[in-house]
Amino acid sequence: MKKLVIYSLLLLFLSCSESKTKSPSETGKAVAESFFSKDESALKKHTTAEGYASLITVQNMLPDSDKDIEVEILDEVFDGELAWIKYSTTYDGKTGIFKLTKENGQWKVTNKGPREKGPF
């Protein structure tokens, strides 16, 4: 009986400690927010190595902004292990598109090829 209680508690702790995988929309929103707020550690966490390098290059060209940036996800499309996110921000009012791929079970923003066309 004592072993049953111990195994039950162990199973309970293991099931509760499971890490939550963010959806492509949540990941895209986190990347856009960290990009415009220049939070490089959060940006690196949610991007592939190629995506991070590309975004940092563009980010370094942007002027600093002290206003709060809001991000709205407009559309999301899945294509197997790829996802595409269309978003808009209050930074400039324009829409943007992120290409996401699964890396180690997590959705991460990556760069798209020069001739690659997304669904939007």
C-alpha cells in the first residue's frame, strides 16, 4: 500500500511537471514582442540559429522605441512541420509574416528563402 501511494505521487509530479509547448501563434507573438522590445535572450529562445541571425541584423537597423508595442496574430496556416503566421504590430501598423518550423519538439521562427512563397 505504501508503494502504491509513493508511485501515485511520483506519477502525479511527473505529469504536472511536463513542459508546455507553445503554439505557432504564441511563438510568433513572443518573437515579434521580443524583436521590437530588443529582448535578445527571448528572441534567441524562440528562433532557429538562421532565424535569429536574420532578425538581429534587421533589429540593429531599427531605431529605439520607448512606446509599448502590441502584437496581433491575424492568420495561421499549417503545412506539416511548417507553420506560417501573419501578424501586425502597433510599431508601424504594417503586417509581417513569420515562417515557423519544429525544432526539438518546439515551434521556432526561421527565415524564409529568397524565392520561397508562403500561403499569404
